[in-house]
Amino acid sequence: MGDPTESRTPLTATYTLTVDGEPFVIRTVGDAFRLLSKEGFAELTEQGDAYVAAKAALERAAADAIMTQAATDALRVLLARSKLL
């Protein structure tokens, strides 16, 4: 498996968030992984279990595109619980 931040595997949904006052569009596994890897993002979400699950699902999807739906679902749960959606 390569670097998940470089994955161009598309998610099954596109999200547009505002992070640090800037719009951030999540279209791919790499986009989502970069967001989750930002310093302080885990603390911002205050959703430890959902954060860990989403990050693990994204890593699996980066290695195997068939896992994209699971990664999208885990990311959706994290963003919804964090009230970022």
C-alpha cells in the first residue's frame, strides 16, 4: 500500500466543508485522509472512535478500491457526529 494521502480513488459522495475559514472539498480517499491528518483535526471532532474508524476505513480504501463505500460511510458518520456536515 502506498501513501493514503496520494490516493485518487473517488469516494461515493462529495463533501464541501469550511476548515480554518477555507473551503475544503473532499472527493477522493486522499482528500479525506489529508483532512483527517491535519494537526488538531481529531481534537476538533471530539469523536475519538469515529475518527479512528474513518481513518482506518480510508486506509483500507486506499489499498483496495472496493472498500470505498465503507470509507465514505465512516467519513459521513464522523462528519455528521462532529456537526461538520
